[in-house]
Amino acid sequence: MKIMIRALPFVIGSVLSAGLASAASAFEALPKQPPIPKDNPMSAAKVELGKQLYFDPRLSVNGTVSCNSCHDVSGSGTDNRPVSIGVGGKAGGRNAPTVWNAAFLTAQFWDGRAATLEDQAKGPILNPIEMAMPNEKAVIERLSSIPSYKEQFAKVFGGPSALSYDNIAKAIAAYERTLITPNSAFDRFVKGDKKALSPAAQRGMKTVQDVGCTACHNGVNFAGPALPMGEGFYQKFPMMTNNEYVAKYKLEEDEGRFEVTKNEADKHMFRVPTWRNVALTAPYFHNGAVKTLDEAVRVMGKTQLNKDLSAEQVSDIVAFLNSLTGEFPKQTMPRLPATPNSSVVGE
């Protein structure tokens, strides 16, 4: 056997190279720009307005919670908590998905109940355990009492109904479409820089394909194939329930998309989350029950593929997942519109 190995180094090297090339060909680099809907074109003024709204806690009933509170763009785009905390210290029911690269998803939230970023932006503001505004009218009345917001909405959207709930969501979504993290080590690798990935990451890239992870985690966002907007890519989780992880991490307590559709076929179905920047978004899964990435890899191997991954496989996969951390565009805090001599909260 030793003689055969020494006699065939170039053959073995070629096989390994071919395997890596095949693995890389299954993936794509992140585009520079996400899909932009025709009814919400981008502009610098709209993005700036959306950024102010994203950071403004006055969109919550008591002025304490903003979009950024749970989806912190100074970091991972999450709050790195198992579940987020809304107004009055109320705990949410699910882990906050990252806002970074969310513009590439074709459905939002873990259960896909929002078809677009615009739809997603409308939800938390009125959710009683998140930002808890009583209704759309109250939101519009509050923002209308802030002169600069009235002026900006008129400039960006025009017309007598420029400051509307739909336009609030459109502005926030426009800002969120700038939250893209390109040029990860993986992206550089698939574009031709073969030194961009460590040997461990390269082995991990091949391993995720060989063991079956890429059946779900594929496409530019590693969150599933390209689908029409509003059509989410869902998978059952957990798939295999006869293992220690299901009870340990309470993986069956949340019925997933079923809670939206009431369709039995949707029980425990969840939108496949992105792998991009996943090394930064712990804790993991819809309930945030798993604290570390290596444990999350083991859980996925067993619950989804019924495989006990070796320590080396886990280590290599984690190295590959770390290679998906992209470059974060610099974020600066916006200057929020003032209300001289008065407050709009608590009226």
C-alpha cells in the first residue's frame, strides 16, 4: 500500500483537486447587489430615511426599542441572545435572524410569514411583545408630529399620503438592502484566489457536500435555491427525532410554519437560514438553544442527516463556515430628527 501511495501522488492530488473543484462549483459568490423590487427603487435619500427609522426607538410604544435593538448592524445583525427582548422586558418566542444579507432571502422570519423585506419591516412595530405600537394610525400620527420626518417622506415619496405605513416599510427595506457582506474568504476562493481558504476550510467545503448539508444550504446565501420572491425554501427541523439532541435542546416545542398556515404538512417546517456570517450569530436555531457552532454542526448532522460526524469533520466544517464571514460595510449612527421643546413618546 505504501508503494502504491508513493507511486500515485499526482493521481491522488488530481482526485483531491477535482473534488474541491466540484465542491466549489456547487456554490456561488455573493452578488454585489440584491434583488430590488420595481415598486421600491433605491435612492440615497430613501436609504438615509430608512436608516433613521431603523435606529429610531420612537417606533416603539414607549420609545425603548428600535429595529437595531434586535438586529444590531454594529455587529452580527442579531442581538446574540437566545430570544430577543421587546418593550417592557417581554421575551420573544424565537431567535432573531441576522439582517445582514436578508435581502437575498425570498421569505422572511423563521416561518416565512413575510414575503419581502417590506412585509417584514411592518411586523415588529405592531407586535405586542416587540415594539408594541397599537396600530398603523398611531405610528403615522407619531411620525407626522416630527417635522423632519414629514419633510423627508414628502421629498422621497411625494404626494399627500407620502407618510404612510407602506412607505415606512419601503424606506426601512431600502436601507436593509444596503446591508450586504461581500468578499468573504470563500467568495475570494470561488473567484479564483486559491489561497483564500485554509486547508481545513477546503476540506470542510468538500465535507458539507459529501455528507449532504448542501441539499438545503446552497445558493448565493447558502439558504436554498433561487426562488420567486415570496416563495420560501423550507425544511423540516428536526427531521430525525430519535436522538439526544431533540429533548436536550427542546427542538420539537416550536411547530414552525404550521403556526402560520395551520397546514399539518407544515409542522416543524422552517425557512432554511443563511450560512453567511453564521460564525458570528450564536446562539443557534429558531430557539437559540445551542451556544456554539461546533455543537450546532453536530446537532444538524444527527437531526437532519442521521449522521454522527467525527471530530475532524466537525472541525473542518466549522472552518469552512468561518470562511463565509464577509466584509461588513461601515455603519455610522444617524442623526435622528429632533422634536424641540417636546416629546412624542408617552402622549
